[in-house]
Amino acid sequence: MEMERRSPDVLILGGGLMGLAIAWELAEQGARVQVLGRNLQEAAGRAAAGMLAPEAEGLPPGPFLELALASRQMYGNWVAKLEALTGESVDYWPCGILKPVCGNSPVEDMGPGQSLRPEVEILQPGLGPGVVAAHWYPQDGQVDNRRLVAALDQGCRLRGVALQTGEAHRLVVEDDRVVAVETSAGRMEADQIVLTAGAWCRTLLNIPVFPRKGQMLALRPPQGVSGLGRVVFGRAYLVPRRDGRLVIGATSEDVGFTPGLTPAGLGYLLQEAQWLYPALADWTVEECWWGYRPTTPDELPILGPSPYENLVLATGHYRNGVLLAPITAQLIAEGLVRRRPHPQLAAFRWNRFSAPAP
Ligand code: GLY
């Protein structure tokens, strides 16, 4: 199919992982791109642990799992291209994910991919005695999402994307077009606009995206103690970075944008983490933080067209934004360049939540 040759003039509202990934992809294709973002510490792409876990997350079969598996498949090449451009490593690590059987799940019900204790011990020594068996997902993995956001920022700059700090206040609509955006940096206009403001999208558009808060922490092992070699995904998850730092997540709380850390939240994570890997009880707490996952009523993303002809949506990635960044960027950019939504995004349309006609 013939590609549309004209470079779109695109304004991206949201400077997090998704906004930067789309901006970089568009800029690589020669588009003129501007990003307006607030550099929020609580943005999901920065707050995340960076798991690439379509299998460990147990995503439902169908278009969403297909999208997620395709994105996992893209990851190695995608980050290699970004690293080659920027000279920065993002620590992509297809280390596999072990998912212990927790609670009272009978071992015989585990199905394919199961490993019993001796095999689990080989894959990851030192797990707690309660871990009698685990599922093993060798193709799942992780990336250092903070490094990824920083590298995307750098990649965007190197490709000429205009990165502007500011807050979008209001979409100015005439007929079925967004003719301008009122922002803290003044009035902005663009041929095409992408809304990728994560859990904050609703301040601009009435779509059902709401925050689901996650509290997180990171530990550092004592000098000379090696960290884990796999992600371990129980009721809490343990994500080891290559330098030994261990990221532990995450709570899942429907508390709106309530900021802060709680004893209950951190207590839960620490208790579950010690159940999974008792040796970490003596490690140093290095950092604690929280963030807001952009969630939708069916927990699937909203991707593609919007109520307005020149506004495209890329939000609601919930627990899987880091994983879905490459494919979201590719398909959204392709839709913008061709000026036609990508058919693979049909299952994620914004108006799927409307009540059916009587
Ligand atoms: N992706 C894991 C989480 O959102 O907690």
C-alpha cells in the first residue's frame, strides 16, 4: 500500500513514556513533532518496574494478548535502535519471569510451563520455603524503564522533536476538529494531535480513564551479595536490575490521585517480598515511590480515533505500558502518517464502553 508522503504536523499532549515513544517514531519517519509534557514523577512509565510480562500478567487471549506478544517481540530491535542513536543503555534484559504458585493453588492444576521446587531452585536459588512450584515464562523479561524514558527523551531531541514543559488546560473544538489547545505555555495549534496523558487524560476529554495507584520500593543488597537473576512474580513482584538493585511492586489501589506512601502499602509489599525471597530481609531500603496506572473499565487500552477527526488517543495501558510502548508507537504513528487508523487497533476504540442501543 502506498504510504502518505506528506509529513504530518503532530502535537503530542503528554511527555511520558508513551508520548516520547510515539514522538520518536514519528520523527524517525520525518514528521515535525512537538511534545507538551509535565515531567511528572508519578507518571506510570517512570513509576513502573519495567516488566515485559504478557505471559506472567496472564493477559486474556484475543487482540490484547496478540498486541502484547507482538510488542514483546519488537523489544530487542526497538531498544537496540534507540541505544545506537543515543549511545545510552536502557538495560533491556530478557531474563525470564518465574511466577510462584501462591496460596492454596494445587500443584497438579498448574498446567503447561510448570516447574516443581528442584527446577525452580535451579532457575532462582533462595526462594522462600512456601514456593513449592512455579510457572516459568522464559520469553518475558524487563527493561529499566527510567533509563528508557531518558533515552527516548534524548532520541527525540536528536531527531528534532520540540519538547516543551507545560500543562494542557483545554481542547478548543470547532465542528469535529480540535483547532487549538490552551496550555500553560500558550495556545498551540497542530494538524494532528495525540492525547497520551496517561491517567490525566480526563482533564481534557471525557473518556473513562482513571488512576490506579501503585506503591513501590527498591532495595540494595549488601556489598558482595549478588542479586536475583530472574524476575519473580508473586503477590508482589521482584525485579532485579543488573547492578543488584531490586525493584519491588506494587500495590493496586483505587484511591484517585491520593499521593503518598502508606504503612499498609509498603508493609504488604515487604511482607510478600520476604515470603518470596527471605534473604532480602536484611537488605537496605534505597527508595520508595508511587505512581498512577491509567486504567479503563475493561482494563484494556484506548488506542486510535477519538470523537474528533484530528485527535488520536493512546492511553489506558494500565499494567502494561512499558511492554506496549513499541507497538503503540508503531501503530499510532502509522495511522497518523497514513491518515487512517491502523486496523489492529480496532479492538481498542474509545467508544466501546457506550451502552448498547436499546
Ligand atoms: N506491571 C505491573 C504493575 O502495574 O504493577
